[in-house]
Amino acid sequence: MIKKIRISILILILAVLLLGCNNNDIFHSDSSTIEEPQVKTQQKAVCIRKMSDLEVIKKSADYLKSCGKKLTFEETKIVYENNQNLSSICKNKDNEDVYYSGEYLVVYFYPHSHMEHQEGIIKVFIGEDGTVLGHMEE
């Protein structure tokens, strides 16, 4: 008899614990009463002013590799530009002129000076939103 009472008490304690753990689910089953934080519809906005130098160089190098360029460089330079008028600034992957106005970055890749077959300076253009606009070779 005492054994049955102990088992009953143990089952009752376990039931109370399970209900206590799931207490939030029971009382808030109506989703209209739950206030959830407003999620911004914007994705993570990339601003060229907030990108680190390494992020800019990596993005530019990945773009050039996707264009089939074998990139070997000794030095880079990143220049911030602001084009007030809509004008052609570079060529895209399809070798078409890219017209752009606004803020953008120009990433210069300088080749190794010790290489036998030395390519010219490659410039990659990154728009205000962080997308690569195109490139040019000098």
C-alpha cells in the first residue's frame, strides 16, 4: 500500500514538473496575444563605408576570379569616389559599360614586380550597396 502511494506521489510530482516546464506554451497558445519584436524587412545592409579593407579586397578578388582572372598582386589601394553625374566608370563581366552615379570604391591591384609576365594594374569598382559593378585593366 505504501509503495502504491509513493508511486502515485512520484507520478503527481512528475506531472506538475512537466506542466511547469511547459507553462508558457499552455498560457500563450493564442499567437495573437504574443507580442513579437518587429523584424525589419531589410536584409543586412552593406555600406561601403562600414566594410573593412579585408572585406573589400576579398569581394574584389572573388569577383575577378569569377571573371576568369588569375589574380596575383603585391599591393592594393582602396580609393573612395563620389560621382555626382551619371557616367561610365567601368566595364561589367559582359564587357558592357557600367553607368553609375553616387559613392563607390575603386580597388587597385598592383602586380608583383618580380614576375616575368607582368599584367597591368587591375581596378575593381564596388557600388554604394556593396555590389561589385565591374573592373578595368590598365
